[in-house]
Amino acid sequence: MIADAASTPVQRGPGRWFDWLIERILAIVFIGFTALSFVQVVARYVFGQPITWTEEICRYLFVWVVFVGAGMAERSRSHVTLEFLVSRFPPRVKYWLSVTNGILCVAMVVVLFIWYGWSLTLVSMRQHSPFGGPPVGFGVMAIPIGGLLMVLNIIRVALEGPTREVRP
């Protein structure tokens, strides 16, 4: 979905370079994932010679795009929200519901993504991928890193305050 210029917030401060870098890295990884998937399909169905390691690399790249992308989606408030009930409350109640929501989101992300994701990463570092490559933990490491990025962006959005425009 492409947002128009009026609904896109202007990013300020040193964080804009960080966002720019992460978005470019995600784009490169996504293009690599897509190209590798295409090569895999062509090798398997056109030449009849599947490249065995490409499936696992594509899976790891996809996990990285999903979890780091979820962290970046938090920056632009692109996650799905249901506001039909909250929109009926007065501004003061909306504010406190927003604060409570932010605290609960940070707590959930810290526990599920960062804490349990890091535990899963440590366990997965002992398991090597079937094609004989790096430990599986390198693919799983996207979960806590994406969680850290999500918490960082929840805090950044909260610190910008209520003047920040929300996408329609």
C-alpha cells in the first residue's frame, strides 16, 4: 500500500538514517530471497536439477524479512489496529488507552520476541542446518533482533507524542 505525501510523517533526528539503512537492507534481502527462489524453481522444473541449499537459505532470508520488517512496520504504525471502540471515547480516555496499549505491547514483545526468541536462538545454535551450513540459530536470531527493533520503534513513536500523524 502506498501512502500519499499528506499522510506520511516527516522523520526528524538521527533516527531517519537508521530507518533508511534498515529499509535498504530489507529491500536487498527481499530481492535476494526472490531471486534465489526464482533460481531454485528454474533449476528444479526447467533443468530437473534442484539446488538443495537454496530452499533453506530462502527460508532464513524470509524469516529475517518478516521479523525485521515487523519492527520497521511499528515505526510507521503500519500494524493492523481496531479503533472502532477506542474512537468513541473522549480524548483523555483515548490517551490513557494508548499509553496502556504501548506498555502492554512492549511487555509482550520483550517476553515473547526478545526473551523467548533469544532462548530459542541459543538452543538453535547447537543445531546445524541439514545442508551442512551455519547453525540454525542464525536464522532464528531474527526473532529477538526484530523484537528489539519493534520495542525501539514503539518507544520512538511514543516519544514523538500525539502530534504525529497516523496513517489512514
